[in-house]
Amino acid sequence: MLRIGAAAGTAAALGVTGSIASGTAGATTSEGSRTGGLPYPADVTDTSHCTPEVAAIFRRLFTAKSKHDAAGFLSFFSKANTSYIDASLGVAMRSWKEMNDFFTPFLSSVPADALSYPLRIVGDERSAVVEFVDTPTFFGKEVIALGSVTFDSKQKITRWIDYWDGRSSLWPNTIPSTYPTDFSDSEQNANHGVVRVARELQAAFAAGDGAAAAALMSPDVVVEDLATHTRLRSAIQAQRYYTRALGRLPYGPGAAVVHAGGGRRGGGYEWSAGSQAAPLRRGHTAFELDAAGKISRLTTVYDSSVLSDAAYQSLVGLAAEAPLS
């Protein structure tokens, strides 16, 4: 989002960089209330699948961002080793200084009512996925993103990659010639169980095996595709959907895991898109795990605005069931 002149475009990058913070793990938090010192709405952040420690980090980070406190916001990032990339805009900041040069003037210029806040946090203080919203006054459009966040041993952020759907934001993007080829994918600090689930799930998707994918899910799983506005409930429905859709979905055949993050209760993985999704390059899938280690919620986002209208409509149509006899 750092592209649209150097103002709105850069602004977008920040939006997607939105940090997260919220109350305690185990339930949707009520800690984040305006009366409790938060500038964003109360009870908005689901922290049921993250640790209290990472919830607190993101709570403070998003508070600083929504208060337009650049120094406070940037204090959560490692000065020695950090990178921020907007995978939808294809814009990268490769150092703390680059982030400072962008965010300090930008945050001082946004309207007073511009807010950025977390909707959901999944993971721990090693790595996490954050679903967050940037209100329209930040960038002129509402942006809802999944951020992939990696921390170092001092709980400073070393890698933040944002994924959001330009079509859902009514913000058309393109794949520029300068689109990054290096996403710091080797910068990983994930729970081993999350990595295993990510690899097994993506292997099923790449094989076009809806049954194998559904076998990794709880019976009452919720499956969401934020780009096509598709939502399913139950492993039975998910299996039918994947059986008919995987051959055409961007995370189906040819797609591969490129980065994973998260903790014991879930996380997510970034993937390189299959050739059938060209020119789309990457996307992000978040998942929550139940007590048995099964996927209880699966959320995928990618930038469908780079696809043709016909290609997009064909993906939306995959949610339709076969004709009833």
C-alpha cells in the first residue's frame, strides 16, 4: 500500500502493517475498551487462540498506531533486523530506518478519526497471524488484512507481511515489474505443530485432494475465502467445495508453502500461487486449532483485484453446489 503517489499508496502499506493488541487469551477480550484506554472499539478482538503475552503486545502496538504515535508504533520493531512488505501492493521496507522514514510523517498526517485495530490474533510471542482493519479515513478505503508477524527472542518484530484483497476494498492493484522476489521467508520462528499442519494441508490442496484436506478439519470447521466472500461450515461441506474447486483455486495445484508462523493454538502460512492464478504471486491462509489439533477455522486471503473480472467471477461461482437431482 505504499504506492499511490507516495502518500496514499504508502499509506496503504501502513494500513496493512497494522499491529495488533488485545486482552487475554481464551475468549474475546473486553480489555480493549475506550474507557480502558484503547482508541478503538471495545470487545472487538478475538484472542481465544493466542497467548496473553502476544495479545498484550498487539494491544499496545495498535493503540500506538490508532493514536498516530509513530515512535510508539515503531518501538515494537527490531532496529537491528526488520522488514515490512505489503504483498498486495508489492512494496517492501527492508529496515527500521525505512519504516521510520515512512511512518513518522504519515501517521502525523492522517485524520484524527483514522483507526487501525485487530479483529483476531492467532499465535504466540514467537510468531502470529493478525487479522485487522484500517478504517476508511486511513487510506480512503476500508482495508481488512491478514498480517504474518515474526518476533525475535526479545519479542521485537523482525518480519511483517500484509495480505489483503484489493477487490474487497474497491482498490485495484497490479503486479509491478518491481514486485519483490525476496520476502524474507527464511525468517521463521513457528511452533513445530503449526508447521506440520500447514504442510499437510497445503499438500492436500496441491494434490487437489478435498478428502485429505477435510480430514485435517474438525467436523464443525468454518472455512472462509475473504477474496471470493465464500464461507462454509462443516468438514462435509468443505470436502465437497474443495473437491470441485481446488483445480482452479490459487492455492491448489502448483501452490506451495513459503512461510509458516504461529503457536500451539494455531497460526498460518503464506503460499506461492499456482500458475493457474497468474499474475497473482502469493496469498495467506490462517487457521485455528481445536483441543485435538484439528483445524476449527480456516481463513484465506489473496488479492483478487489483479485477476480479470471473468476469472474472479469463476472463482466466486465455485461456492455453488451442484444442481440437485
